[in-house]
Amino acid sequence: MSAGVCAASPGTAGLLIDPGRSTPEGLEEYRSRGGYTGLEQVLARGAGWAAEVVARARLRGRGPLGRPVAERWRRVAAGPSAARYVIGNGAESLSISRKDRYLMANHPHRVLEGLLIAARAVGAREAYLYVRGDSPESLAGLRSALEEAARAGLVGEASVTGVQVRLQPSATGPVSGEETAVIDALEGLEGRPQIRPPDPEASGLFGQPTLVQNVETLAAVAAVFREGLDRHLALGTADEPGSALFTVTGAVRRPGVYELPLGTRLADLLRLAGADPAAVRAVLPGGLASPPLWPQELDVPLSWADLGRAGSVLGNRTVIVLGPEASLPVQFAEIMQVLAEGSCGQCQGCANGTRALAGYLAALAGLAGGTEGGAPAALPAFADPAELLAYARHQAHLLTRRAGICPYPESVGRAMLRALEVFCRVSPVR
């Protein structure tokens, strides 16, 4: 799968991805590098041992929230029902993100081994791989891996694991990868986020305890067992050990997928990707709905804790670099328009609120001299630009107050509140 440059720092090479690989890693090659030895250990030593290893690894999920993996495994395993499910979530919601698709297309056995280890650890006999339907390379990679694993007796009811794995193409869209939306789709419904509680760990697929893990998380699980705790704990920070994948896009010379230890400085990642420091106007470190960082903030370490202290989020680790090709007001207005179109429309507070905020930002960008036409026709005229800015801030605040049943509107609101700082610096908006 083409994802631009695919690179890793020397200490992480081979942990999650092989730098520069463009063809799928087959079963024989993966086994020659220690693949499935972790699964063999889990089968020999039991679910309790597997859960203890993950707890000692202090592994955090590689999804946007970064929740502790061991705690989620414990909750599913402790469920009263005998039926449990594990879902490998490969529905990368943001189309410009490439890390999960690269992983599934080129290293599908790493994902599959992690899925099987997780299933055995929580006592699940059925598992799903839920993958973007518009990613044929990912689907082909996983389908081939499942066929190889079945022939080797690794998957299926009569296999050594006793775990059946089904591959399911997903819908696309910014909320299609939200956990409850994934479960909704697998149950044959519309694939929309659902009200919590209950969380999937308590009542998920078909009302049973369900573990939903991002596919990169599953590859990280496999790496912990394959490479050993010492190598995992030697990378990253004390509280957030290990490596992670980053998609870098925008105003860089070498866009692509990068594997780096958690805690690597954002400036170092941008240097690897060929960004011109003098041309960087802002960076969105965790996707379109992540609060922007300004040029003076690029020394921040890439970890959940450090980015949180800096006022942003690690999110899905799609690092978007905004350069001088257009004014920042125009670029943020365009981003907000994409985010508004991404609302699934289920919650009126989100659907109407994101559309209104997109209109305000379009109008502000027009006042700043960046667009033609200014506000949409449906937007009231404002004689005072400061009044328009105040309305935009108010609308963003409303979105942060949980305008829907999933975190999407809250994320959008927080991102745009920080983005609106730039409008205060651009005449005539003060």
C-alpha cells in the first residue's frame, strides 16, 4: 500500500512496522522473525499470565483516548456472560490517516496475532476485524493472513486457539470508527454512535461483553509478547512506554507513516518528515479535530500527557502541518467545513452546531481577506467583526458541552476554540 515515506527510528525498527516495506509480510516471513511465539506462550501459560504481561507493559490503547489496555481486558474477562467478543477496529475514520491501513496491508499477521492473544486473554471465542471498505489493500492483506492462519491451524473453531475470526468491511466517515458505531454496524444497523452507559466492555456486541481495540493496539500487543517486555519498556516515557505510528501530512517534503517512541518531540518528527521550520504556521498533532499548536510550541513531546498540558491531544496521531499556501483563517475555515460535513447527523446539537460554526469561520475568513463571498447566505450579517468572533466562540463553547452522544462535537469545539485565537490576530477582526 502506498503511504508515502514509511520510516522508523533505529530503536523502534521492526517493532510495529518495517520501514519502507511495500509488500505484505506473509506467515512464513513473520514466523521467521518470532511471529506467533507470543501466542504460543499465551496458550501455554494461560489468560491470567497474558493479562499480567500487558499490565506490566503499561500499554495504552493506540486509539484517540489512549486508555490502559489491561484495565479494559480485565473488565471484559470479568463479565458474567460466557459469550464474549473481541473487535479489531481498523475503521480509520479520517481519510488522510494512513497508519492503520499501512499496518493492515503490509503487516496483517501482527494485527492478527494481537487479536488472537486478546481473545484468549478475555475468554472470547469469536472475533471480528472491522476495516474501511474503501481500503482494498487492507482488506486483501488481512484476508490473505486469515487464510494462511487457517491453513496453519491458528484460527477457527477447531484450531489451537479455538477463535473464529470474521473480516467485515466498514462504512467511512469521521465517526464510523467510534466503538459503539462499530458495534452498531456489526449488528446490521446504521453504524451510528450509541448512548453510554453501558460501555462495550459491559454490554457490547449482541449485548455481550466486548473488547474493541484499534488495530495498532493489537499490533503493539503482539510486539510486547514477541519482542519482550524489556524492549517495550526501554522506549517511550515512564508513564507511556513503547512506540507509536504517526501519519504526517500537509506542508512537508516527506509525508508518510513514521514509527517513533512515545515522547519524541514534535519538532523532531517534523524534521524527519522534511518540514521547513520557517514555513510552519500551525500543526494539528492528532487529526483535523485536534487543537492546533503554534510554531513556538513545537518542542512538545508526543505523548498523551504532554500534549494535554500543551492544550492539544494526541488523537489519532495524524499530524497535519499547515504552511503558507493560504492564510490560517482560510485553512481553519476549510477544516471546519470538513468537520461539519463529517457529523453523522444523529444529534441535532452536533449537526446544527458544527454547521453554524463552519458558517461563522467562513465569514471570519472572508473578513480577514482570505475568501471571496464571506459568509453563507443563511448567516446573518454582522456589522461588527468582534461580534461575529464572539458568536463563533460561543458556538464552539456550546459544542464542548457534549452536544451529542459521542465525543465528536466536544472534540470539534475544543479544537476550534484554540483555532479562533488566530482570528484575533488578523485584521480587521480584533
